[in-house]
Amino acid sequence: METVDYDKALYYTHRSQWDNLLILMVRTKDDMLSKRIEQFLHAYNFENNYGEVEKKLYSLLRYIDHAVEIGHEFEDAEYAYLT
């Protein structure tokens, strides 16, 4: 599984590179990642309540963690099948 998009999302979020995060949102093939990025960026730019921004950020980060974990489990299962 390719984890490049998830690595980029983490990096851009950590470095506050919102323009690059927006470009990733458009280019990624993972629709759920794209939606989570969209929700976070919208909250970051338009929400007055910091709690809502924080909730969207944590939602994005939890999804990235989940997707990478599932990807590793899939790779492990695939490797076990091949051996």
C-alpha cells in the first residue's frame, strides 16, 4: 500500500502548509482523506470556535492513523499468503 499521501498530509499539517494540503486534497485518490482535509481546512479558515477546528484536525489525524494501520495489516496478510 502506498502511504505517500498520508505521510504528506501529516507533514503539511505539522508544518502548517495549507496550500500544499489543499493540493493534496485535490490530487489524492483516497476520497475519505480528501473529505477530511476539506473539513479541516474549512474549519480552520471559517470557524470561530477553536474547539471545532481542533475536532476536525483530530478527525483528520485519526483517519490517517487508521488508514496507515489498515494498510500495514493488509500488507502483512498479503505477505503471509505469499509465503
